[in-house]
Amino acid sequence: MARDGSDSAWRAAEVEKKAAELLSQAALLHRELAGLGGPTARESDEVAEANERTEAVRSVLIALLSTLGPRAINRQAFQEAVRKVAAGVPDKGPQAVRHAVIFEEARRVLGVRA
């Protein structure tokens, strides 16, 4: 089935919506931490994870926008851009959470169902 520009635009809007949700969650965590007089170790980890998830969605969104053509997404270019982003993410530490988010969001953009 051919993908038209409206399908790509809809997918881009979905990714943007997810990024906005994650940014909102991160902002809420920051406000909660500010009201507590200082973050605990668990809260700091939650904020760090939310920030990493936000960055992962942002990187997928950038890859998507850079590969959108006048009518549709260039799937091969998008997949290559996502591979490059994922290759630059560490496998250990707080940034490792980005791998799962990048994978999930790239599948969503490509319309791959689990």
C-alpha cells in the first residue's frame, strides 16, 4: 500500500504529540521536585530517565523531519538516520533507556505493529 503525504503528516503529528507528553511529564517531575525541597535519589533518577526519554523522542522526530519528502517519508533514509542516532547512545547508564524509546517510536513512525 502506498504511503501518501497525509499519512506521513499524521505520523509526524503522533511523534510530536508523544514528545509533548514526555516534555510535560518531565516538567511535572521538575515542579514536584522543586516543591519537595530537594530531590531524593529515586526522584533524581526518575527525572533523569524522563529527560532521556524526551531526548530519545526528540531524536526520532528530528530523523523523521529530515527524511520527509514532499509526498511521503523516505523510509530507508529514516531507518538509516535512526540507526545512526541509536549507535551514538551508550548501552549502559542513564542514557541506555533511549534505545527502547527510539525503537518504539521508530516502529510507530514506520507503522510497524507489535
